[in-house]
Amino acid sequence: MERPLTSNIYPDRPPLNLKEYEQAGGYAALRKVCSGMSPAALQKLVQDSNLKGRGGAGFNTGIKWSLVPMGDEAPHPKYLIANADEMEPGTFKDRVLLEGNPHQLIEGMILAAYAIQADTAYVFLRWAYHEAAALLRKSIQEAYDAGYLGQDILGSGFHLDMHLHTGVGRYMCGEETALLNALEGKRATPRAKPPFPQISGLFGKPTIVNNVETLCCIPHIVNNGADWFKGLSYSEDGGTKLYGVSGKVKKPGAWELPMGITMRELIEEHAGGMKSGFQLRGVLPGGASTDFLTVQHLDIKLDYKSVAAAGSRLGTGTMIVMDDGTCPVGFVHNLQHFFAQESCGWCTPCREGLPWVEKILLAMEKGEGRKEDLELLQMHTQLLGPGNTFCALAPGAMEPLQSALKYFRDDFEKHIDHKKCPYD
Ligand SMILES: Cc1cc2nc3c(=O)[nH]c(=O)nc-3n(C[C@H](O)[C@H](O)[C@H](O)COP(=O)(O)O)c2cc1C
Ligand code: SF4
């Protein structure tokens, strides 16, 4: 089984330095592109590979790039940003790539920047990733010294500068337009779309924001072709995927596997199944802001379409497993506490609604829930749902709640009827 993204990542040794990365085939893709591939051909190659953005929404990366204005009349500077904010609870896949092989990300960023003819690239890094920050600083300098960054890269006439920017540790900064505001030194609130960042992004100029894992795929697509990339997958979405599992499984962790493996294979084979004494009750398949799936969904394929058809989202592909000894009300309360705390306060349903939801769930946990609270919670899942708030934070927060009300309703009712948490 090929694992292009992680084949040079070893948990027991430091990441490859520039020389070692080059010896392993690194920067060959950049050489290939700089020796005569046009930006349009690179965009088309990535579009044909069917690489879908790994930041959560799953949009075709090549198509996204193709929306950037090109040619002599295009506004400059243009920007390419690696979204390395990674604050979704349960998600740690980008960290594996950032700490495991920083040059792979840098090469992917230079290629993406070339495809849209960007002038400047930024890594927007989660504040808490101190080790990744140190590695990136060192690796960016190595890339400058080797002529992979700066003026006239490898004699191609293409110039690119790259900077590392560390965030302040807010979940909201991962939303791409809030990220742009944060990078401009403004309050991290989202922007209205349209205009989309491809047209008017950082400082009002054309900008692409891509996830770390998305960008790490690019060198491999350039080296091996679109058909090879599609062939790695068990589904119509191209490539491999960094899946992860946390919760009471025997071997929590992250694995690079073909896109479209089943949830059963991931949990039972790679994560070793549940710890003894625990049964699987529910799974958030793509981080905290996705809908619960249950035992009946174990055989679904983990790709964008199949997970959506089952009523959830692949999201980041890093799943949180909830066991039968965990109270679903307490579990969801914990998540809503996070989301309420991370709301940027820009729009009323989210700013007021999330703390209200959190308060109701806390009261239930303490045995102070009322019959009408179930209806109130249900009402919030609609009021804070898609189309009613300025960004996707609040609708995302409602996904675990609405699916918990659907699959674990009994637990909510028991809290109210017995005036206590049945798991205490
Ligand atoms: C509240 C919120 C937080 C987000 N956090 C991240 C993040 O940490 N990393 C990320 O890549 N995308 C995050 N996204 C998605 C980004 O807005 C954007 O879709 C993504 O970076 C695009 O990259 P892609 O096309 O490579 O998937 C977040 C979205 C929302 C609504
Ligand atoms: S939904 Fe929440 S996080 Fe998004 S803009 Fe509104 S208040 Fe801010």
C-alpha cells in the first residue's frame, strides 16, 4: 500500500533535513514544474487528480485554483496561504505532517503558489504548535538558501517569498476569511462571501487558502500524475487520506490509508477496536463539528459522498469514538462549552445561542433539566443551522447536538425524568 504523504515520516527520529528530503526525491516536482510546465497545466493536473481539499469542505483543489485571475491583467500581489490552524477538537493530522516532514509542505506550497502565480506565501500556524514553528522556520531558511524560494526560482523567472505567521490560539482563525482578517492584524471575524478570497482575499488581493494536507499532496501528484493519484483511492475522491481515531480504542492514532476505506477497518483494524469493557456507541467521523454516526454505519466508506449520504461529514477525517460508558449529554455539553467559548460574537444566533445551549445541557447533567428543554435544544439546532449565521462555526456546533438528540434521545429523557445523570 503506497503512503506518499507519510513514507518519509518516522515517529522515532527527527524530520528529514533539506539534504535528506532531496535524497528521498524531494523538490524533484518543483524542478519538473520549473523546467517548463505552465501554471495552467499544473492547475489542470491537480483538477484531474480529483484532489479534494482536506480542510473539511472537500472542494476540488484544481477547480478552486482556477478561479484566481491569471495573466498580465491579473492584480498583484497574489497570495497563497497554508491553513495550519488545526484547532478542531479531535483533529491532529496536520501536526503529523508539519512536525514529520516540513519540506513536503514547503514544496507543496511553492507548487501551489506557482499554479496561481502568487508572489507571497504564508503558513498560518496554530499558536500551540511550537515544535512545528521551529522546524518551519529552519526549513524555510534552508529552502531560501537552496534557491527554492526568493527570486527567479531554479531559473524559471518565478519569484516567491514565504513567511511563518503564528496565530493566537482561536478556533475561529481556521475559518479562511477570519484567518485573512487575523493575518491583516484585524479582529478574527469572518468576511461576507462573495467576493471569494480567490478574487479579493488578503489585503483585497487574489488569495488561495489551502489546508496543510491538501498542499502536501501536490508534489506527489506532479511526480506521479493524476491517474496514479486517483488510483491510490478506493473511491472517486483522489488520493490517500490521513485518518485518525481518538477515544477508548486500543491504539488511538493517525494513519495514512486509501481514501474510502470503511469506518470498520479504521476502528477495528488500525485502531485495534474498543478497549476491553467498552462498546462503541457513536462516532464523530470528522472532528467535533460533524454529526454522530453509530454502529449501523460501520461499513460505510470514509469518503466525502458516502459519509454525507449517511447523514454526516467526512470533515477532517479524524474521528472521535464515544463509548457506552460515556454520557452523551455530558459529551455534547463538553463540545458546546468549547464552541460557545470560541464563538467570535459577530452574529446574534451564535453569540447568544451557543451559551444558551451550553447552559441547558449543563442543567440537564446536574439533574435540573425540564421537559421543554428538549424542544428548546431542537429549536436551537434550526436557529443556528446553515444559512442563519454568518459562518459555519455555529451550524458545525449543532451537528453533534442534533444527531445526539436523534440517536441518544433516551439518554436526554432519562436525565430529565430521573433528575440525575444516569452515568454518575
Ligand atoms: C470554524 C472553522 C474552523 C476551521 N478551521 C480550519 C483549520 O484549522 N484548518 C483548515 O484547513 N481548515 C479549516 N476550516 C476550513 C477553512 O475555512 C477552509 O475551507 C479550508 O482551509 C480550505 O482548504 P482546502 O480547500 O484545502 O480544504 C475551518 C472552517 C471553520 C468554519
Ligand atoms: S457563526 Fe459564530 S463564529 Fe461564525 S460569525 Fe457568527 S458569531 Fe462568529
